[in-house]
Amino acid sequence: MSEKKTVVIDLKFARREVDEALSNAFAGRNVLRAADAAADLSDARYAVIWKPDPTLFERAPKLEVLFSGGAGVDYILAMPNLPDIPIVRFVDESLTTRMSEWVVLQALSHLRQVPAYAKQQRERVWRELSQPEAKDLTVGVMGLGVLGQDSVAKLKIMGFNVIGWSRSKKLIDGVETFDESGLDEFLAKTDILVGLLPLTPQTRGIFNADLFGKLRQGGALGKPVFINAGRGGSQVEVDVIAALKIGVLGGASLDVFEQEPLAETSPLWSMENVIITPHAASASDVRALFRNAEAQMNDYEAGQPLRHVVDRTTGY
Ligand code: NDP
Ligand code: OXD
């Protein structure tokens, strides 16, 4: 019998990736799979989860810590019968780096007019479009947490002028930052808006017509661009669509949606200057997830505090 506490895995990730990662993880621990309906989870003390089965907490009543398979935990906080135990969110360099790659890619795609050139290519049109430089544009990042701050740094390397907004004011070298009360001032300076916010009651629906109307018009791209990889629940999709149609927004890159998968009937699919990715901006590397969780389990059993624990009062 292992002395280390038992782990249950309930990750709605690709089965093969989970199996491969598990073959090198949680040495000396009993590891159970929630997907195995016959498994007795009654002694499990840790759960590593992403969109788990609603019955998990009934089957595993002795859980002491939940490890989220992603950085966002809105899906956990919304679960019925959630036990009052620590929730650890996933924070790892691989996740951070992947997100910054996606954010920089999208900002550059709009700067360099990738959607317009892709359309010209489909139509076999040879026409050079006018080209501002990155330094002519201000990218405003909403959410200056682990992911937001790394994206800010990498956007700056590409030459963009970058500003940021978060609940509490941040001090970031060379970046003008705003707290909650400075939202309008922040928006009025923003040409490309990047959403990297968690979904909470405060951020639900924050990207709406009123907010889009406050973004700077007439910047180097003519119209502002909206980029969102936080959570779809933070955007009001009918407002995004309307803003694109009437020209309040000149373009968008969306990785997250109010309903996922995005309905085939959504007008977003076929809108010019809209780039869609299927909630793939930064997928969790399962090996890194298990490495992080295992290290924290060992530390916790040695009496060390858990890191990256969710604050249930703020919801992230
Ligand atoms: P963090 O918790 O590190 O940062 C969250 C940031 O949002 C903080 O700066 C926080 O402010 C700010 N914030 C939260 N609520 C508010 C509010 N009401 N008003 C203003 N600012 C607010 O999270 P991460 O950076 O690690 O991740 C951000 C989100 O990205 C995740 O919650 C998840 O939803 C999403 N995500 C999406 C992925 C994808 O593939 N699409 C992949 C990974 C994550 P403060 O600093 O003051 O606390
Ligand atoms: C996350 C995600 O929260 O992938 O990590 O959405």
C-alpha cells in the first residue's frame, strides 16, 4: 500500500496524451481514472481535473485538493456540490509561452493585414496595402496576470506600444497601467484590445457594445481590433458581430466563445477580418500539468503551502 495519497484523474483531454503522460507521473502514488466507472474513488485525496464528471465529488468524498487542468477555473467554481477545499490552478511556462505566441501572432496578423491578403490570395489579386508599423499602434491588454504580463512583454519586443488594465494597479517597466477605475481612459488609448481575463461575475459580458464604443477610432489601422483568449462568457457575441458589421470594430481574433464549439450557424465564421481558433490559444501540456501537480502534492504532504490557489471571493 502506497504511503503517498491517492490521485484521481478526470481530464477531458486527448486520451492518448493523458495515458502517455501518466506513464511517467505520480511515482509511488495510486492513480485512478474517473473514466473507469468501476473504479473505487472513495480514498482519493487529490483530483486533477478538466471539465470533470458532475458525479466526481460524490464518488470521491475525501478529496483534499483540486488541481485544475487549466489556468481558468470558472468551470470548477460553477460545479454543483463543490467541496470547500483548495483549488490550484495551472501555472506553467509552457502555457504562458503558448498564450503569448498566440497573442503576438494575432496582433501581428491584424497589423500586417493577414485576413485582407488571404482574401486577395483567394481572389488572385495582386495589390499592396498601406502598412503602419507596430510602434504606431497601442495594444491594450485587459488582465495583467501570469498570461497578460508575459504577453505584454512579448508585444513590446515586437515594437507595439503596450498599455494594461487590471483590477489592482500593476507596476510594469515601460508600460502605462490602469486599475479598474481607469477603464475608460485605457480604452480611449487602445487600438488593439487583448482580453486575457478570467471569467467571473465581474467580467461576464464585459466585452460589449458599450466597451467597444469607447475604443480609439482613427488609429493607425483606422478601426480598433478585438482579440480575446480569456473566456467566451466575457464577450457578448451579438455585440461583437454588430460592432464588426457597423465598423465600430475593424477586426477580431477570437479563441473563446459563449458556446463552445462555436455553432456552425454563427456569422463570425464567415466575417472578413475575423480570425477564429477553437479554444486552442494555449492548450495545457499534460506532462507539465502532472509535473506541477505532483511537485505540489509532495510539497503539501511535507507541510509546505500550496501555490496558485484560487481565491473564491474574487473567483480566480
Ligand atoms: P491570472 O489570475 O494570473 O490573472 C488574471 C488577471 O485578470 C489579473 O491581472 C486580474 O487582476 C485581472 N482581473 C480579474 N478580474 C478582473 C476584473 N474584474 N477587473 C479587472 N481585472 C481583473 O490569470 P492568467 O493570466 O493565468 O489567466 C487568465 C485567463 O486566461 C484564465 O482565467 C483563462 O480563462 C484564460 N486562459 C485561456 C486559455 C486559452 O487557451 N484560451 C489558456 C489559458 C488561460 P489583478 O492582477 O488585480 O488580480
Ligand atoms: C485554460 C484554458 O484555462 O485552456 O487553461 O482555457
